[in-house]
Amino acid sequence: MRSAFTVTSLSLVLLATSCSNDDAPANPSDAGNQQSGGTAGMPTGSGGSSAKAGSAGQSGGTGGTAGAAAGGRGNAGTAPAPEAGLLDAGPPDAGPPDASAPADGGDASTVVEPCAVDDGQCIFRHDTFGDEQLWTDVLRLNELVQTLPPTTALAVGLKVDSDAVPSSVLASADLSDPATTVALLGLDAVVGVRAQVDDGVVKEIGITCAICHSTVDDSVTPGIGKRLDGHPNRTLDPGGILALTPGIGDFAASLGVSKTDAVNALESWGPGRYDARFNQDKQSHPVLIPPAYGLRNVALETYTGEGPVTYWNNYVAVTQMGAHGDFTDPRLGLAIVQSPDRVTPKLPALRDYQFSLDPPAPPSGSFDSAAAARGKTLFEGAAKCSTCHAGASFTDAPTLHAAAETGMEPIEAMRSTTGKYRTTPLRGAWSHPPYFHDGSAKTFADVVDHYDGALNLSLTDAQKADLVEYLKSL
């Protein structure tokens, strides 16, 4: 028996961080630890009260609307698609254990989880938290990927983990054949996507934190290579993918918007951008997908400082990914309760894995050391950068700043619960341009120019160039 899932808030892909920040977070907090990213939005109406239907319930959201998700939904396992040819040799690593729903579609509490609750890497890479209830039952993404050749999947930013496929098999794969996509899904080789494939048919599909917050090193071909966990997937087009799903019409109707309006908004986001507030206020102002690395000792996670990393992971999993779990925040008027809660027990290990991800070191020879040394002096002195970008983490969080203080556009802050912006950490920033939450600074030179004007610094061209070299060295 298939479970019912009535969508009452926009449950889209994240990670934003991640699976990637201030007062009274709804779930276990991490004092002084976070990641940059999007932020939960203010609801346009009052939140509803908790409700249950069957073995799980969901309530709250904009206007106090309520829906329900019955039990029986499990994480999709991996099964072969023999006719695609890719599975003959078998993957070199069996990956996480198969985790399919009970054969009789019974209580979700009997679901075999794909990862141990203390295995943060597995959770980050492979755990859907039961979000098949959205991606299969509502959006019917499984039907879309059934007809999607790998060339198209790669074009919208999906990545393939080359370690999950024998190199000899991958070399001979037909990337223009949709059957290859199905086979790759059966091997659990599509980064951030987990599917159950039976006899060449994608029966179940869900997403994981890694879809937005991992990429690959392109060592085989663009879009195919070894995983790089924590790196933002800036070629992923989440809005474009959602707009193509067969269930987008019903999904839009559940939000109280027309299919045309929903599709137009989603298609306007573009690669590397995501709006985690669209479900709250029906506005469309996407922000850059942030990195999930370099979060240790960073006091606040999101661009607007909503709460600690476990808060944001919880928000994203339940309200964006469509996970089978609990999330409550009175500031948002949200009280979502689903039993069993497949999210909360895994948050500590997920956080610990994110904290283990160090920012990438700048490549050798990628900056001028002498100029960077001069830039460091400017950064800590006349340019006033270290006033906010302070300490080893290069942020003064939990202090937050009004948009006018730094010349930022105010909309993202206005949509948040804090009304302000957090100072972004800078370690590894060289690896993920563009910059600022809205991507308005395409290069480090643009960043320096912005602050030179906003803070009336009157820097010379030589000083600006030295600051750029310093930023490249972090």
C-alpha cells in the first residue's frame, strides 16, 4: 500500500547546506558552530497545530495549512537494472545497505535505515530520511529520470561518483541512453540521489544532503569523477529539475499557486541557486548554494544567522527535502510531526561529519605570496576587513549586521527571522565564486570594489590587488 502525502509547504531540494541561526533553535543546538547558506522564511500566515494521520502527521506552515503523511515510506534501496549493461561487473564498493520499505507497505517504524545513526558520512551521502514520500509519491521524479539520458542529467548539474562504477564499465557506457541513467541509479552512483531500481524500472527515488553540497573532481569527464564532499554544487539547477517533474502541477496547487507561476519561479533560479523560503512567502529570491565545509568554530550557519547547524540541517531535511521527520520553530509558525522521526536521531553525526570537512587549500602557485602578505596587513588594518572577518574562522558571528552596514541588498535579510546578515567565513572561498549571498560579486576584485565603496575606504588599485591576492591565499 502506497503512503499518502499531502504537501502543505514547498518541500524542495536543498543544502544549502547543508543536507547543510540565532535564538531558541527548535532542535539540539551546537553552540558556536554553523554553515553558510539559505534561511527559513517567515510564514505569511499563522502556523497550525500539530496533527497526526495514520502513523505520521504534518502541520503548520504558511497560513496554518495542514497535511499528513501516512507511514510505510522507507528509504529506497539499490537494485540492479540488468538490461542497462552497467551492472554486469558490479560496483567496487557495495555502499550502504539496502534500505527498502517493508514488503507489505507496513508501518514506517519497521524501515531498515541505510546508515547507522553514528555514521555521519553515510548519512550525508546516502540518507534520504524517507523523503521518497515527496520525490516519488508527489513529484514523481522516478518517472522523469526513467527517460533522462546521462548527458541531460549532467547538463542540469547532477554528478556521477566514478568510484561507484568499475572504470572499465564506465568507459564503455552509452551516456546518451536513458537506460544508463537507470543503471547508474541502481549502482547508487548519482551523487545525492538514491533510488530503488527493479528490472530496469525506477520504483522509488529520493535525495540526500550531497545533491547540493557535494560535487566531483571531473577526473573522468565533466560531471563524472571522485566525490568532493562539502563543496557546493554550483552547476546544479534545482529549480529547473523541479520544474520538469511530472508532479509539479499538483505540487504547485498544494501551495496555492498556479503551475505556471511555480514553473516560472523555479526556472528563474538558475544553476547553483536555491530559495529555501519560497515555501513560506511565495516570493522567489534564490541565494547561492553554500559550501558545507569549514564549519568548525563558526557560530552561525546561514547567510542570515538563523540557528546552529543542526537547526538548519533539520529545517532543510523536513521542509525542503520532504523528509519523514519532525521540525518545530514558533518563529516560523511551523510544527511538523511525523512518526517515526527519521531525521532528529541522525543530526549529531551529520553535524560531526560536516565539522570534519576542511576547506580546500589554495593550489600551489595560485597567488602571489609577497602581494598576499601586503594584503594581509591591509586586511587587518586600513581596509577594516578584520573588523568583521575576525579570528581563525574569519567571522564575528554570532554578531549580525544590518544590510545597510555593508551595502548588501536587503531582501534576503528582510525575509529572514533575524532581519540581518552574518559575516561569511572566508577559508576556501577561492574555490567557489561568485560571492555574496546573491552572487552579485563575480570575483574577489568585485568583492574588494564593493567594500571600498560601501565603507568609503579609498583604496588604491595596488592595494585592491594585494587584498585580492590575500583572499586567494585563504
